[in-house]
Amino acid sequence: MTTPVLTDQPLYIVDAFTQTRLSGNAAAVMPLAAWPEEAVMQAVAAENAQSETAFFVPSADGGYDIRWFTPAVEVPLCGHATLASAWVIFNRLDPAAQTITFHTREVGDVTVRRGADGRSVMSFPSFTRLVRTVPEGIDRVLGARALEVQRMSEGDLLVVLDSPARVRDLTPQLDRIGSLGTKAVCVTAEGPDPLTGTGDYVCRYFLPERGIPEDPVTGSIQRVLTPFWSKRLGKADLVARQVSPRGGTLYCRVDGDRTEVAGDAVLYLEGKVTV
């Protein structure tokens, strides 16, 4: 019998970007005293079986160093798991805190503050370096005609479709996304969610090559989508609806070279694990 690496380790599962349990995007959150081996975190993330598990440790400056793992790989940034981590800190670890600084390995600092409306407000560096492209076969893989395709960081694709209904009803060939020379595709369209009648734009995000067939609600992609739609719609404050089957709402704002993304979160599970 092996000696446990983590004993009575707190584990939280928080539904992010929703006020209703069993909707939005669920993230596992594990606050740590010190980093275990990377292989341990990856194995734990696989066992948690959520789209992402966030691990964080206190840093010397009063903030937190944070890392995110899907069941298959580590990722450089995850918005909904950051929102979930902030919920844990604000509601369990440090209820007096008003602002949290998370130090990431690749994208700089991500701050989260308590909003006046009770939502947590994340601030990310915006990403605006998009390159137009025309991947062969993209209409066939998506099952819809792409009006515009842009290549984002890490080669991910941003695809504009003709209507929110088209985005909501999309059934792409997930096993063929890799044939487009990418590991992930985000589809988006201007206009409100046809189901709720809310939102300035809608989106969905497919990442099968990273172990996530479809991400239910994605905070980090808004640092691309919000500046993109802000420029086209001529407004700084936008509401995004992610129209996956679980669905979620993100309240976004362009703030100079940063993007603010606010959302609600609710606790689903609180417990302890031994690994």
C-alpha cells in the first residue's frame, strides 16, 4: 500500500457562470499548501472528471499561484475554474478578501474582485492578435458555412457564423477537428441567444484534442471574443451567452488592454480526498 501524497485534501466542485446548480460549467478546485508532482495533479484531474481542475498555492505576496488541468493535459488559462477558485477563497478561505491576484505561468496575472452586484469580476489580458485563415474543409467539419475564420493563440480557430440559432444548433464532427490543423474551434455569432432572448453575442467552444469535447461555458475565450465584438458593435460592455447544452451567461467589458469577465457561481460539492 503506497503512502498518500495528499491526505484529507479539500476538494470543491463549483458551477460557474450560473445561479443554478447543474448548469453553467462545473470546475473542481483544490487549494494546496505546496505543489505535488505534476503527474499527481494530472491524475487527480482525470479522476475528478471535470472539464478543468484548478490547483492553487499561496504566494509570498499574498496572492496565489494557480494551474489548471483538463482530464488529459495542463492548459495555460481557464476562466471558469478561476471564477470557481475565487468563490472558494471568498466564501471559505478568506471571507474578508475583496480582491484576489492569481499568478499564472504563461498569461501574467489574473485578478478577481468582488462586484457590487455579488458577481465575481475577473480581469484578463486581452488577446487581439488574430490572423485570417481559410482551413480546407471547415464547412464540412462544422456542418455550417463559416462567414469568417481567424486563427487565435496556440492555433485555435475563431469562426463567425451567420446567426445565433446556427451556433446553438451546430453539430460539428468532433473527430475531424484535428484535420483543420487545430486543437480547438470557437464558433460565435452576433445577436441574442434564441432560447433566452439575452446577450449581445453567442458562442460555443469545442476542444476534443485537449480532452474536452465541448466546454460548457468558457471564461478565458472572452478575452478574445469581447474585444472582437466590442470593436464591431461599438460598445465596451457586452453580455455573452454560451449556448452549449448546459449554457451560461458572462458579463464582459473591455478595459484598455484587459478584458473583464464577471459571473455568478454556486457550490455543488465540498469534501476531502486522499490520494
